[in-house]
Amino acid sequence: MPEWRSILGGSSRAESRGEGRRAKETPANDAALWSKCPKCGEVLYRRDLAANLDVCTRCGYHFRMSAYDRIASIADGDFVEIGDEIVSSDPLGWSDKKSYEAKLKGDRERSGLSESVLCGFATIGGFPVALGVMDFHFRGGTMGRVTGERITLLLEEARRRKVPCVIFAASGGARMEEGMLALMQMAKTTAAVSRFMEEDNFFLVVLTDPTTGGVAASFAFQADVIVAESKAVVGFAGRRVIEQTIRQRLPDQFQTAEFLLEKGAIDMVVDRRKLKDTLVRLLGYTCHPEPT
């Protein structure tokens, strides 16, 4: 069994969000202090944006969140990571203008992550859970061998502990640099979910922007309850691919969380600022809080 370690051991929210680490990496100029909302064009002070959980204070647009920030906003501050010793290699000897190993190294430096998913155990509102968080900032959240292995490990350990599993999905699909080995993770994670749920364990998935490709076609839609963040893009193939294939224009809201809710594909759409309270309520229906 691997040695587990806490990554939220800081004494403040800023430490748990990794803000101290990122502060050293942020350029010392005014532009680094501001973000522009891609929906309404509002210029937002980054500290205010972070305090609002990366949701635009003017129009409610949900910016993509890092895995560390996501965990800090959801967990009670006691997240203990597992599977971090499992890291990607280059199984196919991928040939491109930039090697696969160089791409991985660059993403690790930019994101502070070793892979596109962060897995571990925590409590949410006092309820013990297995928690997996995918991060689009690492290889577009793509699912390769290590991503599939970590998610499977999380589900297996949650099954052993008999605790609910909550996974935040964010993915551009299977990782092309790993070919068929990446596609096999769809079957692997699907089987792990089936084993987990066969023993009446509670599985909850939160779909964030974007959740597409192999992740959407596997474990992301197997949960007891499927929640989505507001306006998240969720689907399998891209909109343009579908339109060019069927030679029809799709509805404007196609592949949004709200569209899927209307069609009955998911259970609810929740604003990020209300997400933790929603998860606590859902967990309260099926499990008991950890004794104090």
C-alpha cells in the first residue's frame, strides 16, 4: 500500500489553495492581477474572483478551476492524496514536434500536478468520502493509463473502506499519445465503478467544463447522482463534428448542462457557489458523518 500524504495541511485557506506556491510563479505586473471574463468582458480582480470561487461576479460565468482550488473549496481541509507515486511514461515512443515526455514535463511545471487527476480521501461537511478531481490544465484533462489507474485505485480503496466516492470530471477525452492504452481506461474505470456500486456504495459525479470524449462515455455517466456545474459543456464528440456528420444545425444550448438536464440525462445543475452545500445534502441521504 503506498504511503499517503496530506496536501491540505496548511493553516489557512490560501495555503491549502496553493496560493503561496503560485505567487512565486506569477509575473510581477499589473496584468497578472486581473482576469477578463470571456462571456461578459468584465475585468475582474483576481483576489475577488478567487474569493467568489472563480465565478464572474457580474454574469456568473464559471472559470475553469484547478484541482487544488477545487479540493480547497469542497473538502473540509483534510484531504489525503493517494496514487501520486503512479506517473506517466511514454509507452508508444510518441513522435511529434515535441516529445510526449516534454509535454508532460511542461504540464507538471505549469499545473503543479503529476497527472490530470488528483485522488484521495477527505470529509465533505463531516461525511468521509473518496474524492477524485480532474484538472483540464494538465493535458486537457485527458485520460491516459495513469489517470485510469488512479481513478480505479480510488474506487477500489473506497469500496474497501465502504465510503461514498465523489469524482469531479473535466476532460477532453482519451490521450492520443497513449493510443489504445488510453482507450482501454474506459473499460477499466467502468468495471471499477460496477464493482463499487454492486456493494451498494454511493457514487456521485460532478460534471465540470468541459467533460467530453472517453470520460463522458465511461465513468462520468455511471453515477447514482450526476450533478453538473452551470453552463458546463458536456458531450462525446465535438459540436462541429456532429453538425458536419448529420448536416444539420444543432440547438444553441446543445451539449450544455442545462440542455442535458432538460433531456433527462443528468439530475441537477448547480451554481459552484452552492455546490458544497448540495453535496453535503446528497451525502446526508445515504451516509453518516464522521464521529468527532
